[in-house]
Amino acid sequence: MIWQGYYVGALVHFELARPGYVARIAAARSAVVDADFAGVRPTVAFFAWGGFLSNTYGIVYDAGDVITKPLRVRQEAWQTRRVPGELLCDGSVMPFGGHFYYGSFTC
């Protein structure tokens, strides 16, 4: 029950922030430099919301949806690409729609 309430709160937080994320993604596709993006296509970004010690959580944007794959597959797929480091760590994601995911990663 607690997790469901947390999910709803995270989803509401995301929906309020979504227009800003979409604008940053559009700017990145227009070659505007943004530190949260990997700078390659398809666009991959991690918008950190917080964390503690070795755990980080936030919003993942992955146009290729590779983030939904198991850790080993993600690491192999992104071996030659620069992606935010958290995305190469163990974790879990929940889809928020439109290639956006809520993710929590432990490095």
C-alpha cells in the first residue's frame, strides 16, 4: 500500500515537471548542450530527483527503451555509448509513458 501511494505521488510530481523535461529533450535534439543528456541519438537522459549514499532515483528518458532491459543487456547495448552512469547500475524502472520512466538505481 505504501508503494502505491509513493508511485502516485511520483507520477503527479512527474506530470507537473513533464513540460520542462519535454522542452529540454527538444533542445537537446536541436544540438543545445545539456549536462543531463548523453548527447547521442536516440536520446538518453537521467533527471535525478535525489538519493542517499549509493542509491539514486529520478526520471529516465530513453527514446530506445533500452532501460527496460536487464542490467547485463543494458550494459552491453550501451558499452560504446556515453550514458548517465546511474543507468549502468542495478535498479528498477516503472513506465510513465512516452519513453519516460521512474527509476531507482544502486551503484
